[in-house]
Amino acid sequence: MDLTDGALIGNYLKTKDLSFYKTLIRRYQNRVYSAAYRLLGNAEEAEEVVQDTFVKVHQNLDKFRHQASFSSWVFRITHNLCMDIMRTRQRRNAFHLISFDPQGSEDDSRSIKLNELPDDMPNPAQQLDSEEQGQVIAASMTKLPDNQRTVLMLHDIEGFSYQEIADITGASIGTVRSRLHYGRIKLRELLDPYFSLSTVPTASR
């Protein structure tokens, strides 16, 4: 019979047997990676978040209080690490915009070369299979405001309650509801062009 999160934590703190902690990691590492990837849209950064999350969990495990669920606590740490990365991105992007010089030298690493930006948009003529649909949804989620994307991922994908999301993000339940509502509307608007195109039959030649 699988031990609960609380039992695993208690056994680890009591015995210092790493097998209990490793079981916790195995139980949550895929979910943490999935959440981080959906928030950041970058596999390497998501992997770093997973590592940093469980380092912080290990460092603070003796401070965990059981008023909140362990999963909520883990995802609060993950959320905070992702927000740190997003804030770093924003500062970096602001620097790029300030330093951008259309006449700059080709080897100026600070400039943004617009013609080298990748085009991640799927070919509208392609039929979207289930894998492609997942990619489209993930790409569309990255276009949502950070706070809406976070709430949408935590509620609709991870299944957390409004109260748990409020605990994770530090927002009120009313704000969580509002972000979820407008995030769903925005995501639907982003997805409509893809899925309407995917249902149009290919014209005969």
C-alpha cells in the first residue's frame, strides 16, 4: 500500500532514509516538470525548475506544516521559481529593446535580429492530429498573460481547487476565479483559428 505524502515526510524526517524522499520526488517530478514547461515554454528552464524545486523542498521539509497539502506547497515553490525566471526574462527583454540598433554590427549579441526569429506557427493547410493539437494548445498558452496561464494550468490541468491556487499564487479566490475566466476566454480565442482551419476540407485539385 502506497504511503501518503505526510507519512513519507514523517518517515524521512524520523529515519533520514532517502528512499522515502526519493519516493516523494518520483511522485511529483513529472507534474512539476509539466507545470514548469507549460508556464515557461522552455524544456531546459523547466528541468532547472524541477531540480531547484526539490532542492528547496529538501532544505525546508522540516518546516512544512500540514495545514496545506504537500502538493500545494510543492507547486507554490515551483510557481515562485517560474515567476523569478519570467521576471528575469522581462528585465532581459527590456534591455534588448533599449539596446536594439537596426544599424548595429552583425556581431552585436545584444541586438534583436528580427529576420532570425523562428516562426512557430503551424501550417494552416496541415490537419492537426492529437499530438499537433497538444503542441498548438501549449503554444497558445504561452501567449496568455502570466497570471492567467498560471491559474489555467493549476486548475484545468493539475486540478487544484480555487483555495489551493490562492494559496499557491498568493492571490484571493475572487482574483483566481477572474483570471481563470478571462484566461479561458483568451485561450479559446487563440485556439479558434487553428481548430476551425483543421476542420475545413482540403479543396480538390
